[in-house]
Amino acid sequence: MGFPSPAKDYIETRIDLNELLVSHPSSTLIINDVGRVVIVDRSLRAGQGDTVAFELFGEGQLGKLSGRALITEDGEAIEGDALDEVTIIGRVTHIALEITPEHRPTI
């Protein structure tokens, strides 16, 4: 009874990162890496200049497609016959960095 609260017009919903960052839930991988979280969509086709998650000799890495080569985060180019050993996992859609305060010794 009584008057409705005027505050109801200003109620905000909580931010849902899954809703914002994940377009295809059934084909999305969330990879926890050191200092970051990488969101990979396996349903999206990767094109030139896209960052992709890939596996090389059993080790997961990120790289950028450039021409007929794959450029790793270290700046090394994987090309030619070496690409036969690469398995593309999917296209990276987002990278969330973990930011923590620097740990300084107390004096």
C-alpha cells in the first residue's frame, strides 16, 4: 500500500561477465594463464591478424596469424613445415589481465 518507491526507476542489474564476453557458451574455453584470463571461441573462424590459441608439441600458446605464418607472443614465426605440428584451438576473443599491487619490501 502507499506510493511506489521512486528508487525503483534507478535499480541497476549486476554485471555478468559471461553475458558480456561469451557469445557461444557451448564452444567457448576460458583459459587461466599466469596473470591473465584468455577467452577462446572455437566456433569462430580465424582470419589474418587474429589472435589464436594453439598447441605446439603439447604446449598451449597464443599467436597472431600473419600471411602463411603464425607469430608467437615471443615474436618467433612458425611457418612452412613447422605449421604441420600446430593445432589451432580457436580464436581469442578477449584477454583479461590480472592487475595486482607491486609487492615491495618494507623498510
